[in-house]
Amino acid sequence: MLRDSFSAKFGWLVVLALLAVYVVWGSTYLAIRIALEGFPPFLMAGLRFLLAGGVLYLVLRLRGAPAPRRQQWGSAALVGGLLLLGGNGGVVMAEQWVASGLTARGVATVALWSAIFAGLWGQWPRRLEWVGLAVGFAGVALLNLEGNLRASPAGAVALLVATMSWALGSMWSRHLDLPAGLMASAAQMLAGGGLLLLASVTIGEKVPHAVPARPLLALAYLVVFGSWVGFSAYLYLLRRVRPAVATSYAYVNPVIAMTLGVAFAGERVTLTEWVAMPVILGGVALVVAAHGQAEEGVEHAPAPEVDLPDGEA
């Protein structure tokens, strides 16, 4: 019953997209940490998005999708730079010094930054969304009691830049002329991947002569699941649900990252962290409920009266 109500409120594609960014992106923090065993950070991220964007672009063009116009390429470069160079680039830099689970907990603040940046375009969160955001942030604060970012100032700065850049790019993308459908994902990944490789060359990262199988498999996972599935699902959500819902993944990802860290990286979960998990999920539930109320309000609002010229009805 609850599942049917949830899917009816959002639609199955939105539900699947939410599951993708909740679960898949939660797993990418561990994959990034493994990929960094064989690649320098900006080179790894640049290869990831150039491969993902290039293959997706080629498939879409072969299937008859129109190429982006010049203005759309400009918008894709702007959003790709903020999301991938600033956002993802900051995350991969931080994971050189900060554990994957702690990185995910730091990135959780993107939901609050997004709420603030959305206000620049007049879309402030509703009252219940603010409550959900506050509850979710309280849960993240509980998680961070067990992991102090002060031990790595460089990692803390990288995460701050990453969260602000990702949030600004996410909200700005809702108001730009971008290609339709998956072509928007392809264009942004191509542009962002190119900027990441340019950053790699600029700071003098060295191309590894040989990469072990483990980092290569992690990179392949990031291309297929992190980019094709996760990134495309996120861009889909940004166009179809309220910002607080689209960015609610940032509260769930730490739970997934923490669980995988315990299972595959030997990390410990304390009692405080176990307590924080239901608090985080409760915040997400409030945000989702607020979105449902907003959609019902729109659905039941009376249609505006329109003055028609004589003879039209």
C-alpha cells in the first residue's frame, strides 16, 4: 500500500531515479577510493566522465538524437564545470586525505546549500521541507561527531568547495537552455570531463604507466553506474521534482557509504552512527512528504481564469 502510494505520488521513473542516486551514488565513494589507488584524482575523474559522456553521446547520435546547439554546449560547459570539475573534482581531491564514509558525510551538506541557492531563483523550501532538511542535517551532524574533519584541513576545504559548487550547478541547471533527455547528461559529462583533464594537465598530474585490475574495475563501475545510471538519474530528477527532493540523496549516501565501508573496507560503526541513521532517513521522509503536499496543492488548485477574445471558448 505504501509503495503504491509513493509511486503514484511521484511516478515510477522518479522512484527509480531516486533509488539510483540513493543507492548507486552511496557506493561510488568506496569506488572512488579504490580507483585512486591507480590514478591521480583529476585524471581519474576526467577519464570517467569523458568515457561515459563520449559513449553516451555517440549512441544517442546514432539513434537520431539532435546534436546540442552552440548555446546548449555553453550551458553544458557551465553546469559541467560546476558539477564535475568543482563538485566531483573536490570530492576526489578530498578522498586523498579523508575516508570515503567521512567524505560522504561531508557531502551531505549539499542539500542545505541547494536550498539556499534555489532561493536565488525564488524557490525557497516549504515549511515542512525546512523541517526535513534540519532533521537530516542533525543526523549528519551526529555522524560527524565520530569523524573530525579538522584532522585534514585540505580535505575539509576541498569538501566545502565541492558541496557549494555542486549545489550551485544543480540549481542553475534548472534555468538554463540544455539539450533534451539523456543528451543533456552526455554534453555535461563531455564538457566536465574535458575540464577535469585540463585541470589534471595544469597541475602536472602524471599518467600512470601500469594500472592494477582493482582500480580499473572501480573506474569501470564509476563510468557505468556512477555516471550513466547515477548522474543521468540526478539530472532527470532536477527537471521533475523540487530541489529538496532531488538533493535528498545527500542524506542517504552516508548511510550507504558507511555500510559498504564496514562490509568491504573494515571500517567500524559506533553506537552514535547507528542512532544517526534513522534520524537521517526520517529527515528524507519529511522532505518527500512535503513534496507530495506541494504536488497535491498544485493538482487541486483552481485553474486560472483566462479572458478569451469574442467568439472563442
